[in-house]
Amino acid sequence: EQGKDLLMKALSHLSTQLTVYSDLISTDTENVKKVPPDSRIRVQLLPFGDGLKAELFTKPFGEIPPYCKPGWGGKALISSQKGEQWQTVRNLKLEEEQANVIYSEIQQLESLEINDGLITFNNPLDSLYLLDILQKHQDIAIVEWPEGEKYRIKKQVDFGNFQLKVTTSTDWFELQGELKVDEETVLSIGQLLALTRKGHNNFVELSNGDFLVLSEKLRKRLKELDSFAQETKKGIQLSKFAAFSASDFFDEFEHLKTDKAWKDFKKKIEQADQIETTIPSNLQAELRPYQEEGFHWMVKLSEWGAGACLADDMGLGKTVQALTVLLHRSPLGPAMVICPVSVLPNWISETCKFAPSLNIKTLSPNNREKTIQSLEAGDLLITSYGLLQSEDKLFSDVIWASLVLDEAHTIKNYTTKTSKAAMLLQASFKLALTGTPIQNHLGEIWNLFNFINPGLLGSLQHFTDNFVKQETDTTRKHLKKLITPFILRRTKTAVLDELPPKTEIIKKIQLSNEEAAFYEALRRQALLSLEQDTGDSNGTKHLKALVEITRLRQACCNPAIVNQDINIPSSKLAAFIEIATDLRDNKHRALVFSQFVTHLFLVKKELDRQNITYQYLDGSTPSTEREKIVKRFQSGESDLFLISLKAGGLGLNLTAADFVIHLDPWWNPAVEDQASDRAHRIGQTRPVTVYRLVTENTIEEKIIQLHNTKRNLADSLLEGSDQSGKLSIKELMQLIKGEEGEAPIEQGNDNKTLN
């Protein structure tokens, strides 16, 4: 006990020179000023490499050191302060509880590391999250910047701080609004969108260096609005179609002013949702439930003045759904269907079958102007994309009650004459039909929607900046939200339980030694030619690379396509004849597709030798003859139907076949799928098998690899995960090259093989 007293006296004397932490110090020490403990957490922020570090302390004497680790050390603390001895008794439990409150919120952040109480931010701006947390807990925590304050948070704002006004001009809604931060700081909606673009997640930097914290909901809505709206000299503009997708954004505002046109717009949408339409009594067909749903959806959009894209899987009856809508709208005025010439007879026959009350009109060379001028309600003009180009002036002078583009991906390229002519057309309701709304890249979807609902996706530049160049989940979700109300896509597997299964088989074919040598010589010659043309522009190089790739693809099919005088048997032709013979002997019938007409000619010669019967169709087949050929095959006259991919991949119903053979792979599997679905569609009762003939160790295998990134591209877009793009010259060169790091090509004796 005596030793304890001596130690306490010694500690008391030391406390005049040093801060002493000890529970041995008596709280009754004479001449000591007793002060209540400050249990608040002090968060020190200091530079740490390129980032920042934060550490948690307490200062039991308030603003005066020493610093203590929260919840650790002795309870009693005595120190010399301002010439006096001060004493306090720490509340260790409270310190620990308050530190844990801060730690528990900090640990939810992903942008930091915590190691033995030290918090590090690799990106200093990530410390804004910590500042935001501490601002919410000012009663228990204080921020300290020992080397000067680097960031300061002004306040957090939400929709309640925002005032918005919506006014109408023609096809646009103009947005004017301001966010009041304080009496001195007011941001316009344009300024806020610009700051959000440059901001760090929920934090936007003001002109004085302070940071504004946006609530998570406000930040998400502003990001969404920035994708939907366009900034013009007049201010922020939103198309009436985009306004439909963004309507929930406006519902968030407590302070929203709108004009009569906006209220009428909202009312029109609500009324369209409530309209109960009946299937036209003069439709000569019984619609399936999903087809009825498609009809009601299209009518709803037409009622409030929007266009539609019906993107059902191939073979689900898009034509009969469109005809149902055309019948429903026929009293409103004349309608027009534009389609590829190959499916024009099909449209005429389907109209006669399902909607005979529509008065079909077609254009002959001598009566075009007179026919168009005499059109009236109940008339349906069925014409081709070719005539759209040549007669664009005649077509664009009419305001059509209904306008249908079949195989609407035909206008996917906005630079083509067909696309430009389509954009001139005027209609109260526009309908795009396509099983493949996007085939290669995102720009195609912009042009499609620019036709049916101009302004929905903004200008091409706006679309490119906001969706094509921004490869994020958020922007894909924004795009999906924009287009979802106007596009309807159902797959066969989802809606047709009775459709028989489809099996796909990639049949690998090994080239003979002679074929392999011929192919390798072609490949090396192609590389040598392309690598020597260093002065060409990228466009020229791209074109030359495609030419060389086409030669390689043809060589995979049959060396005779590249060189008619060469006498190297085709392994692919032999494999095909083996399959075709087996199918004939087992009473199966097949569609046979190739991109190369010259390849089909060589196949025809061999089929004649083998006495295997076939029908034949390519781009040169007259439209009147097409119908007869299709009927002959459907009635069972032939074992095979040879079809060039581009001429017969659309609009044909060939359910008499239960096998499909693709002789050579095309770049985009969507085109092949569309061709395969000539057989696998409504009306097919047998399982369908699809063969793809692919030569091993050639460019064909690389094309099949590309299919992995492009298959079901329309579905992936609607799910917000588009990964497609046009092939660059570098990617084309890589297709021609062999393995990575291949030795440079030297000119040698390869030409001997070619000759």
C-alpha cells in the first residue's frame, strides 16, 4: 500500500511534464482541474502515396492533445495543460461503441482497405464517401485535416431541393429547372447534368471546390435523364417517346410545373392503356394467345401516336399479327407494306388468305402514279424496297394510315438509299417487322428506331456518345428502358410448346493434303499482298482484306471456285454428298444454303451425277417462278432445295424439309438462324436437324468462333449486354493469320501450288 502511494505521488509529479495514462492516479488529487471526457471520434485524413489514409482517435481533453485509440488504454488521464494540471476519466465503452458505428458503415464501402485500424483510399476522391458518412454522424465524429483540408462536403440534396418545369414544343418537351443548394448556390438542370457527367459517383464538385452529395435515387435519375435527353441551344429537350420511358422520373418531383400539352400527353397514354380492342371480325384466322397479345400491344402504341417494332422469333407469325392491325386500322386510310421482292408473293397470298377484305394494290410500270393517287381507306399497297428507292417521291407524298416495313433490318444502314427513302415516308402508325432487330452492331438499332419513333434515341451523335462509346451496365440498362415500351420480342421456345425440337450439329471436315497446301498457299499470298500495301488507306485495306478472306472461304468450299482449271477434289463436297445420299435413302428432305452461287452450281453438277433430285433458287430467279418452285418442293417433288442464303433466307415457308445444311458459315449466325427457320416454324411437325459444314484449321473455324459473340444478339441487347461490333482491319488480318507470333512471310515457291 505504501508503494502504491509513492507511485501515485511520482505519477502526479510527472504529469506536470508529461501526459500520464494510469488508473492509479487518484481522482482526489489536489490542485488538479477535473474536466469531463470528450468521447467523440476524431478522424484524421492525411496524404498516403497517390491516395489518402484515415485513422480513428479520441481526444479526451477536447481540442487539446493527447490522441488516444478509441476504447484502449487507461481510463484516468492527467496532463499539464495551459500551466495547469488537468484530469479526466475516459468512458472507454462509449468510445468503442462510437468507433464501431463509424467502422460498420465504412466497411460497406468497396473502395478502401482497412488494416489494423488504418483506412486507406487508393483514389483520394473515394474519401468523399467517408466524409459523407461522418457528416451524418456529426454528433459522434469530427474530421481533422492535419495538412490542410483537401475536400469539403457542402450538403446532401434530393428531389425535394429540385424545382422542375416542363413545357411543350412540337415533338419535344423542354425541361427547365434548378437545384437550390443554399442562398448563394443555385444550379440549373443543364449545369447539374454536366456536373453529374464529371462527378465521382454520388459527388459533384462545385465551382468553389466544395462537393455536393446527391442522394442515390437522384444520382441514378439524373444519369438516366442524361442518356434520354439532349442538350440544345434552347436547353434540355426530351422527345415525346423518351418522355414515356422517363415518366417515373417526373413522378419523383415534389415541385413540378407542367403545361396543358404535357397533361394531355399523360392522359393520352393512360387512355391508350385502358382501351379494350377486339380482334377484327373479318380476320380469317384464329390467333394464338401470344399473337393476340401482340395485336393489343400494337394497337395501344398506335392509339397514342407511337410506332412499334415487332421482333418475334422467325416463324411465329409476324405477318398475320401485322395483318390483324392493318384490318383494325383500315377505316382510317390507305396502308402500305414494303418488303423484299422475294417475300412479296407471300404477302399477297397471306393477305388473300387471312384478310381478304383488304383491297390489295400493286404497282406495274405504267400505272404507278395513278394507282397511288387513287388509294383510299381499305386499300393495301404491297411493294418492294427496290420500288421504294425509285419511287420515293410518290410514296412520301402520301400520309399513310399504317405503314409496315417487313424484314426491317433492310434499312439498318442509315447511309443507304433505301434507308434514306424510308425516312421520308409519312404515316400515322409505323410498324417494323424483323426477327433480327440487330445483327452486327449497336448503330443498327438507332436507325430502326429513328424510322418508327424519330427522336427516341436522339441524334446519331448523341446515341454514339451515350450508348456506343459507353460500355457499362448502366448505359445498357438505360437503352433497354428507352426501347422496351416500343419493341416486342418472343422466342419460339417461350411461346410454342408444340414446336418440335431443333438440333444443331457442326460437322468438322478435314481437308486433303492437296487442299490444305492450296489453302495455305492462298493464305500466305494474301498476307504478303496485304502487308506490302502499306500506303493504302484503311478503307482500301479493309476492302482488300475482305476480298482475300472471300477467296479463302471459297477455297474451303471447293478449290475449283477459286481456280476453275485446278483438279483438286473437294472434301466438303464429298462430305455433303454422303449426307445427302443418307437423307434421301431414309426419306428425309433438306434445305441446302450457301452464300456462293458458284458453289451451288458445283453442287448441282454432282447431284445430277448422283441422281439426287433438287429444286434451285437464287437471286436471279424471277419472283413469279419462286412461288412455283416453293410449291413443287412443298408438295414433295424433290429431295433437296438448293438456296442462295441472301435470296432465300427470308419469308419462305419450307416446312416440308426436316433437315437444313449450311455449306459454308456466314459471319453472322442470325442470318443463318433466319434461313434455318424456313423449316423450323409454325406448321413443322417433325424434329429439325441443322448441319453446319466447317473445314478444320481454316478461316471457317474462326468464323464459327465469332458466332459466340454474335448469336442471339437481339436478345442480348434487350437484356442490356450487347457485345458486338464491326470487324476492324486488325481483326480481319488476324483471321487470315495463323497462330499469334507467326514468322514474317517470305516470298518463296508458294505460287507453284496456286498454279
